[in-house]
Amino acid sequence: MSLSYSLSAHPSPTSEQEREGILANPGFGKQFTDHMAVATWTKGEGWHDGKVVPRGPFQLDPAAAVLHYAQEVFEGLKAFRHEDGSVWSFRPEQNARRLQRSASRLAMPELPEEDFLGSIKALVAADEAWVPAYGTGETSLYLRPFMFASEAFLGVRPAHEMTYCVIASPAGAYFPGGMKPVSLWISTDFARAGEGGTGSAKCGGNYASSLAGQLEGAAHGCDQAVFLDSSTHTYIEELGGMNLFLVYRDGRIVTPELTGTILEGVTRASILQIAKEMGLQPEERRIPIQEWKDGAASGELAEVFACGTAAVVTPVGTLKWDGGEVTVGDQSVAGGVGENTADIRRRLLDIQYGRAEDTNGWMTRL
Ligand code: COI
């Protein structure tokens, strides 16, 4: 039987005036809606107690396993307002399935796809007024489903109790600079994930492991770090929170193949399809970092961009490392955004906001 996510009344929802003020300039990840969807899993009993409740702190035992052994997985997806006022999400079933894969890697129970979709629908129904109006720039309601080990137990084994929750946050651009090309630092001191590890799972530990690299990048004046494979320090992996694409002047568009150490991005997969529809030649393969340096130097490499649910499509201008830097021809800060990067971004957003025909059946009405 699937979870029903009953709604309990909110004693103090945000006033309309305050909400409109937040929606006018939401930023990313700083503001939250009035409710959250929750459910519990207990060993032997399965999933139960699905409900939508006023958003607020959890009461968590200090021995909760997640605080000690990081048994936690999460997702990120968005709700978009269309011109007719309806609210849609982009490929939510892909997020549901990835959450299941992540959970299984972290020895956690799988949440059935219908319960994942049910939680998203129930939360968006309760907080519909928080979905930004159509035509207010690229704003949306970012949904963050997550699951963690809430059992109070210090032995190292898969926990017997899990809490699942979805919170929602009105979102504008992830990078404060908007579409200004970002700079990347090649992290050599740190790897994000190793073979056989949790690299392809969307779990908090991978993001924690990327933070020292990000600080290293910031110390060198860069916006983000790019991680290389941990075995040979040769091949491009991802940024920690985003996948990468390289676009060549001859029409090839290349992204690192899924080796088990990088995130299987929903945006990444969708861009591979969009690129094909644009007549570009998508390739998934191992990409030596040297190829980026050489391509930028020779001018063959025209554009590089990062992508993800939060970042959408973000141009990358400069790549820096200890002893050098290159800038991709069409995306210097002065040169702006490359033609394909801008086109892919526009096509993706047009589908998400209902401005283009959804030929792949990617949108789900909430
Ligand atoms: C997302 O794009 O949804 C993520 O989870 C990545 C994070 C940088 C916000």
C-alpha cells in the first residue's frame, strides 16, 4: 500500500506579503516554504506515517546513526510554473530511481517510486503559492528529498529506522553571477570519489569530500574545483555538484562516461539527448584533462559548461592549475557565453517552462 501523505494544518504560515518579498529575489537554498513531507521506515514494518507537516526542526537523538556514520542520501529537482498557471516537474521518475540506487549503495531501504512522486505532489500541493510565477526570470521551486538513518544506535550496521523528508526552497540562479562564465581549479590534492566507492550515489558524504577541493579552488581565485579520477589523476570526473561537457568546433560534445565514480546527472542525460536533436555529436568517454588544456590552446575546444539541476547550464571560462591556466575561446568573461552552451540552456529551460514541445515526455504535472 502506498503512503498517503495526509496534511496537517500550519499554525503560522508565512504571510503573503513576506512570501512575495522572498519570491522576488530568492537566491539559492536560503529560503524555505511552510511545509515538509515526511515518512518513516522501520525494519520489519517498511514505510509508514507519510504526512505533510509544518516545516520545522527534527527531534533527533544524538546517537542517530546519520550523525556518526553518514548513512544519508538525497535528491534535487525543481517545480516549474507554466504560463497557464499549472505546475510541472522535470523527469521526477529519474530522481525517484536514482534515490533508490543511492539508497541501495548506502544499505538503505528503497522508497517506492510512487511514494517518491506522492511526496513531491503532496508538498507542492500544500505550498503551491511558493512556486514562482511564470515569466519571473529563471525562478522555480527547488525540491530536496532526502533520507537518513534516524535510529539511535552506535554499532556499525545499516540502521533499523530511516526518516524520509522533502523540503522546498524557492530558487533563482545557483551562481550569483548568473550566466557569467565560471573559473575552475584542477584539484590535485583531493579526489572526490574512488573506484568501488560511493561516487555515483547522491549521498552527503560525496559532497563533504568535495569541500576541501572547493576551498583549494577558492584559495586560487576560482569559483569551483574540477576533480580528476583518483587512480591516475588524469581523467576529468566532475565538479562535486555538477557534471561537465566540452564542446568542440567540429560539433562533438563530450562528457565523462559513467564509470561509477561520478554522479549520473538527470540534466547530463537530458543534454546528451538535446545535443543529438541539435545535430551535435555527443560522446561519453574518458577525457584526459590534458585534452582540455590542448584544445583550449589550439582553439579546437570552443566551449565548456557545467550542468546540474541547481546550476542548469553554466558556462566555464577559465581552467587553472598549479603553474598555468587556459581560457576556452568562446567563453572568456569578456567574450560571454558560447553559442551551443546558450542554445542548450535555452532549449532545456523552454521544455521545463512549457515554452517548447515536450517531445521526449519529460514533464510531469504536479
Ligand atoms: C542539484 O543540482 O540539485 C544538486 O544537488 C547539486 C548541488 C550543487 C545543489
